Amino acid sequence: MKSMNNRWISLALCSALAGVVLSGCTAAVVGGAAAGGGLVMADRRSPQTQYADQAIELQADSRVSEALNKQGHYNVISYYRKVLLTGEVATAEDRQKAQAAVAGVPEVVGVVNELAVMPDSALSQRSSDTYVTSKVKTNLLNANGVPANSIKVVTERGTVYLMGRLTRRETELATEVARTTSGVERVVRVVDFISEQAALHPNDPYGTNATAAPVSSSGVTVPDASAVQSQATSAATNAATNAANNAANSAVNTANGSVSNASSTANSAISNANSSVNNTVNNAVNNAVVTSPVTQPTIVQQPAAQPIQVQTLPPVQ
């Protein structure tokens, strides 16, 4: 029994030690900005890009820590090899040091420096940021038309950062979800815009693959209804005219009765032909619509004391 107790005590100590070692500025949940994401199948990033982002975060965190002599509160988030820096540092010089340290990490394509020169945020603020991130992620998952697993969500002092490669429609929907979440004070979009084709076919973003049909801006290629109606009307009218002429000729040739009977037969044929034209046109128009309309989420914005500011950061050079 004593040996078993010692084993449990040893395991507890190891776990506590591991928690201390891993509680750096980026890894801490309470001590750092809350960032949603991970290796998930629905992520648009390739496995190589996901692992590269993880490696960048580890190296960048170590270099920033060394550059700042382990001072300040900072967070390093990499997405598509673009690094977002958030948190607080003591001086403007420290802010530049942190950015230079991250820029020197291999494979980093750009740095978005959102570090603030101010005292470190309180633990209560960081806990609140973690809670806000969880609410935004949940709302994104519940929203229609939003690729939640392809969006990195980071919250720092009430400001929500949305990171990813999204279409403009997806970006607007995600922004609306974030800005209507309680506790959000500002939304900053660190987004690279992509086409609908690139969103649906990441391996064929320009539609050059001959085996896959290109995707239009609405997600599918839809025939023009007016053109279809015009073609259908023309074809049906020609068919009706031919049918009427044949019926009239037949009535004249075979009629032994009066001319009025022949005329009645022709009029009846023309009436039937006109009815056929209308039915043909209606069927053609109805069959021309090959897709269902996209359902946009209905979001009811709660009244707020101040409007939520939305900012889009320029692409990183």
C-alpha cells in the first residue's frame, strides 16, 4: 500500500512539474490569449502546414522569450505561417525586438504585431478572454455557411482576432458571428481572401484540373433562366405552327362537309398547340433551376452600449 501511495505521489509530482515546464506564454490557457484550433480533419490547411505552424510557434516563443529576457506577457499564434503577436510589453523597443525575433524564424512569411506597450493584463482579464474565445468558437460552429474549423480565433483584452483563408462571404458571416457575441469589444480580421473554387478545391484553386468542373461565385454553374425560356419558347412555337399547319391541311383535304367544319378543326388544333407551347415553356423554366438557394444564417444583434469596431488588417508583406 505504501508503494502504491508513493507511485501516485510520484505521478502527481511529475504532472505538476510538466505543467510548470509547459506553462509558457503561448501554452498557458489562463496566462495567455485564448486560441481555438488544432489538428482537425476539417482544417483547410494541409497536414504539412499545420505541423509547420506548430513548429513556428515553438521556435518563435523561445526566441521572443530570449529577446525580452522572459519579461512581459506575449502570445505567439501561427496560421498559414503568418504569425500574430498579442499581449503586453514594457517598451516600444521590446515590441520591435519581439517582432524581429519572430521574423527570423524559418518559414515565417509575415508578422502581425499587435503587442501593446502597457502593463501586463490581469489574470482575470485573461480568463475572460479564454471564455470569450470559447463562446465565439461555439457560435461559429452553430452558424450556417461558416467553416469554423478553418478559422483561428484569438482573444486579447476583449479584442477577437479571426485568422484564416476565407471567401468574402465566409469572412462577413464569421465577422457578424464574432461581433454579436457578448463580451467582444472589437473584431480584427487577419484574413487572406480566396475564391469559392479555392475554398471547395484547395488542391485546384484556379480550376485548371480537367477532371473537376470549375465553380462559379455562387458555388455551382446555373443556366440563365431567361435564355432557357427564350429557347424553349422558340422551339415550342415552331412545333406548334407545324402541328397547326398539318392539322389544317388534313382538315381541308379530308373535309367533305362545309368550310366552317374545316375552320373549326384548324382553330381547335391551333388552340391545342398554344396550350402545348405554354406547358412546354413552363416545364423548361421550372427544370432550368438546378440548385437550391443558399440559406444565410439569421443573426439577431443584441443592443450594445457602443458599436463593435471591425478592422481588417492589410496582407502581410
